[in-house]
Amino acid sequence: MSTETSESATSPPTWPPSAPSRRTFIATTSAAGGVIATGGLVAAPSALGAEEAVAAEAPVPSSRVSLTVNGRRHTVTVDNRTSLLDLLREHLGLTGSKKGCNAGACGACTVLVDGRRVNSCLTLAVRLDGAEVTTVEGLASGDQLHPLQQAFIDQDAFQCGYCTPGQIVSGVGCMQEGHTGSAEEIREWMSGNICRCGCYVKIVRAVEQASGRK
């Protein structure tokens, strides 16, 4: 019986092996890259979801604050990052104080804290435990407007009205501080309150009227 094998069965493999074609190489690497990219996209949301879950479980730092607003005592529990402006608007429903720039640059949020003018958007509520706050809603006495509120009407010292609450409260503070000796002094001490409509001349006249200078 013959044990001879055919030449094709015993021929050694070609060495070195032939290089893949350009088309084969591109197809192979693209497939591998797709797998890697897909794996990355799948893993990323999983990691992000884990971080969000940890953040959700972490307790939000909060504090209990008691303060008097327009003559009424309020006790609330707020996030430690809550500004006085957000406390007034979102927790107590006192929306007279406006959120303009939210950076302390326009004065639309001006309120009085223990008789002193402050930008409520920059003041943390948790620092005011025991304080007395006056907003534009607390200036009138029943149906009787504060003299400066009436003066703003008499002098037509507003146009759009957005800055008006802060202007009035700041003007009241200016009067209480004794900075109404002249129009120049009023302008200087109310310079932190911006009126985008440009009613500055009439605002000064209103403060002069309320302070008894006119």
C-alpha cells in the first residue's frame, strides 16, 4: 500500500505570511475601534449614574432660622446656601424684592436688615438668625403709603418698575442714615441702585420730597 502523500498536503506554510490588503486592515481596525468606543459609552453612564446616586443619598446641609420680616416672626428650615432674597421670594412669598443681576451689582433686591441696607441676593439667610428684615411690602402702614412710596408716584419716578422696590427701600435707608443733604449726596449714597430706564433725576426728586427738602 502506498504511503506517499500529495505535494499539496505536505507543503510548508508560506513565510512570512502575506500582508492583509488595505481594505481588510481598515475594516478590522474600524471594527475594533467601534467595540472600544461602544464599551466606553456604556461604561460612562454607569459611572455617572453611580456618582449621581451617591450625591442623592448625601444629606443636604440645612439650618433652622428665625427672623422677623415686616413685623412678623418666621421660623424656617432652609438649605445653608439659600440667600435672603430666595428665602423672601420662595419661602415667604414676598416677591416685592426683585432678582435682577443676582450678583449684588444692580440693587433691585435691596432690603433693610436691622435698619441697614443690604443686597439680599448676596446675604445668606442662615446668618440672619434673630435679625429684623424690612422689605418694600413692610413700608406702608395699612393703606397709608410710606412718604417715599407716595413721592415716587408724585414725581413719576419709575417707568418699567422693576428696580422700583429696591430704589424705594434704598431711599428709605438713605433717609434714615441722614444722607439727603443735597441732590449730589443722594445720588452718591444711592449709586448702587441701577435704573435701566434712566429715571435718576426723578428718583432724586422723590427722595428730596420725602425727606422734606422739597
